Amino acid sequence: MKQARRIGFLLLLLAGIYAMPAQAQQNDAIRPGEVWNDTDGNPINAHGGGMLYHEGTYYWYGEYKTGKTILPEGATWDCYRTDVTGVSCYSSKDLLNWKFEGIVLPAVKDDPGHDLHPSKVLERPKVIYNRKTGKFVMWAHVDSADYGKAAAGVAVSDSPAGPFEYLGSFRPNDAMSRDQTVFVDDDGRAYQFYSSENNATLYISLLTDDYLKPSGKFTRNFIKQSREAPAVFKHEGKYYIISSGCTGWDPNQAEIAVADSIMGPWKVIGNPCTGPDADKTFYAQSTYVFPVAGKKDAYIAMFDRWNKKDLPDSRYVWLPIEFKDGQITIPWKAQWSPASLETSNK
Ligand code: DGJ
């Protein structure tokens, strides 16, 4: 009898623990490759992401990956996927503590033909702000489960935290578009960078003034060099692009290139990563680079460490870019803090 009561008490205690809300947590450092929790205590779910800084707040958008990772039947390559859930958004003022703002572009579950149906592919969402229209514009890679559609999808919102209205998809400049990013230059012009021609060649496409379509002006770059995962930034008047090779979800060596003009020509510098596993980009792949607001020469490079057989458990590798003696490097750091970024990193 006594034992039954003790077991009952234990069960009640366990039920109580499970019913407790996840503990809010203060993050004090960036630890690449570890599980990062949001302010609700849940793992941050924003893969292949991009960053927008707007009115003192950072907004991190990414692929919200949940559920089982599957290899479609009859697949001839490693096209592991999860059902499309949507694009998530997190906000932060310190780049350490992230509040979940929700799924800002959700999957469309009731229309199997829709780009955002769970059976499709939705990757690498990036959001830019258009000063003229006051709209937040999202570009993303939308695809069929076998990656044959190779298109860009566009969505708009009046607020950085969504909801975004999906406008549709197309092949920009009549060319395939898979891995992609968007970049706004100082003059307000925006560009889409995308792996095209079956990932062989990287296109740079000037967007229309409203950022919703290609303007028709584009260049072909890194021709037949099979670059993907483009991440673009500008430093001291020069343009830089970090990209990966083309090996599916598996890591390879990153490459950085520089140009005086955003449409090219680009000059390959080499692998910016240094330290252990630098030849495999620390087992990760580039997705975005952004300047830290208010700090000179402080840029953060965002990478994804994909876990192809369990994609929702893919991790984030964020590292500061260093500019020293005319060299650009991304040294490995197991732990670091954005507050410690030097104000004059020279
Ligand atoms: C590599 C790309 O960079 C990822 O975004 C994803 O499309 C995988 N390929 C799919 O294999």
C-alpha cells in the first residue's frame, strides 16, 4: 500500500515536471554547432536563413524544419527532405537571445499544386526592406520534391514579423534558380544571387525598384564552377561573396571572391576558413553574412551544419569575419560573443 502511494507520488511529480513550460533562458555566448534555444527554451528552427536589421532589431528568417527526414522513393541522389512547414522568424536585439515571432510564411496544406504545399521544397528564405514601398520582401528557393522545378518564390509583408503574402514563383530571367540570396546595395538597388543552369553558373540579377521581380539586367558568373549557398556582403566599397561547392547536404570547402562592381567580374580569393576542419567549412555551408549594427568592420558569417538524415537537428555555425593585414579570414571559434567584436578590426 505504502509502495503504491510512493509510486503514485512519483508519477504525479513526473507529470508535473513534463507539464511545466520550457524554462526561459539567457544566452551569454554563441556556441557554433550546439543546440541554440530561443527565449521560450525551444531549439531555434531557422535553417538556410537570412538576417534583416530593422529599427534596432535583428530578424532572423529560416526554413522551419520539423518531422521526419525522408529520402523520396526512387531517389537517384541524396535529396533528403522534410515536409514544408513554412518560414520562421526570430527577433533579437543582442544576437544572442531570440524571440520566436512565429511562422511568417506558412505551408499551404490543402492545395497539392501550391508551391508551399508540404510535399514541396522551400529553402533559403531571405528578407529585404524596400524604403520606397515600405514593404518587406522575401525571396526563397521553391522547388518540387525532386528539385526539378528550380524556381524563386516571392512574398511581401507590411511588417518584418509577418505575416507574408505569397505572390508566386518563376524562373528569374528564364533561368533555373536554386540556392539563392538577395542583397541591397547602399544606393537602394537590390540583387538576387542564384545558382542557375543546373547549379553550374551563378547569376546576379538586378531587381525592379519594388524588389518583386528581376529587372532583366543580369550577369553570369563563376561559369561552370558549380557554386551554391551564396552569401554576399560589402566592405570598404568592395563586394564579397562566400559560396560552397555543390555536394548536396554534405560539406565541402568554402570560397570567397571579390569584385569592384556587384555584377562582376569576380576574382576568387580562396578559402576564408581557418582552423580545424576549415577544408570542410567546419562541416557547415554558408547561408548569409551581415554587418553588426554600430560596429565598424564587424560582420557575422552564418553557416548551416546540415544533418542530412535528421534535417531538423541541423545546427548553426556563426562566426565573425576578420579583416587583418589585407586578408579576410573566418577562424573557428568554439564560443564567442557579439559584444566582444572589435570596433576597429584591423
Ligand atoms: C545544397 C543546398 O545548399 C541546400 O540548400 C539544399 O538545397 C541541398 N543542396 C539539397 O541537397
